[in-house]
Amino acid sequence: MMNLLMWVLMYSWQLIVSVPAKQEASLDMDALGHSYVWTPEKIVMYDTKGRELFFYSELAFGDIQSIDVRDALKPLVFYQDAGKLVFLDNTLSPQSNVIDLFEVYDGMAVAICSSIDNNYWVFDAQRQEIVRVDAAFNEITSSGSLSALGIDGFYPEQLFESNQQLYVWEENYGFLVFDLFGTLIRRIPILDVQHVHLRKGQLLLTKTSGEVLKYNWLDYQFEAVPLPSLPASPRAVVKNAEVYGFLVNEALFLYR
């Protein structure tokens, strides 16, 4: 009876607000609870009450491939086709130190994220390796060829670092988890995932069916997350300590 009561209390949803969002938008959330609704052309930041705070857009670099808000004070924007890394401040204003990957990195970077100590992780499609580089893009360590691990044709959608581990997501495989030395420590195979959120080691997945799963590190299994009453299945779910964000149809719903 007590377990049932705790379950009900844990998932007693309270709607904070809903705001419009484009159908093709994606979603992220930083450790402060700011939501980032973004398309290939634009990023919009909202606070925990759904109020629009700031936006960023730079069409000269083409489409945004990914964003990294692990550091809420220094979001990172990756333009794969242009080979550009743009650093923003906490008002989404671009900083002057734009990195041209074609100049500083001798390889084919198709996915990138920030790492501790002002370093970066790169997936090099040419080498089929995970590479950790310093601020000047000098190589620190690498995974070695993934082919040697029996993983061929790997082309990840996104990289995430959390709790000093790197998570590599590829939609046709699932996840590879590496330590800071580039050593593979776990494989998490799962298919039909349309969105991934990772914060403080908590892995939250939204499947193409709309089902939301979280990964349990005690038994290495996924478990379903009960959802609030939404107008349709979510295509992206994010969270911080107190706020959940759900991207549904053409709206962002914030719940606590």
C-alpha cells in the first residue's frame, strides 16, 4: 500500500504552461531547467514558467546539427556541413571564438560534444573512432577503431557526456558508453528511439511509439515512465530536478 502511495505522489503531474513550438522542432533542457526548443534554423530558450527568454539564429552556417547545453552558461552549437562550432552565453548571444573544424581538426567530425576541463569528444567517421581532444583540438585519447570491437558502419546521431562518461547514440544500434580514456564500458542496444535526454547520468528515451523509458543502472534495464494527460504521444521528453518538458505536436508542455 505504501509503495502504491509513493508511486501516485511521485507522478502527480501539475501542468505549468504550454507554449507553441514548430512541428519539426527538437528539445533539450539544461541543469537550471531552461528549455531549448530548436530547429535547424533557430534556438529558443524558455524559463521554467514557459516564458521566452532569448533566441539564437545564424543562417550563414546552414543547418544546426546538434546543440549541447551540458554547461548552461556556455551552450555549444554544431553545424556539421559548415564544420563550425559556435559558443553561446547564457543569453544565447554568440561569442567571438567560433571554431572552424576544417582548419583545426584533421578528420571527419560528424558528431561532437563538450567534455570536462574544456575538452571535446568527436566521432570521426573517417577513422570510425571516438576521439577526445583538448581546447586546441589536439588528440588526448581515442577509442581505437570500433570495427575492432565488432561495430561496423557506425554513424551516431549525438554524443553526450555525463558523470565522466561518454554516451554515443546511434538510432540503428542504441548506445555505447565509454570512460574518459575512450574505453568501451557498456553497450545498451535499443531501437526505435526518436529522442534522447541525458543529465547527471539519468538516461531518458522517447521512442517512436511515444513511450518514454528511463534506464535503471541497478539492473541495466529500461522501465516505463508514467506520463501526464497529453493531447498526443510526445516526440521528445526532457527533465531536470523538478521540471519535465514534453514536446507534443506543435507545443511544449512543462510539468512539475
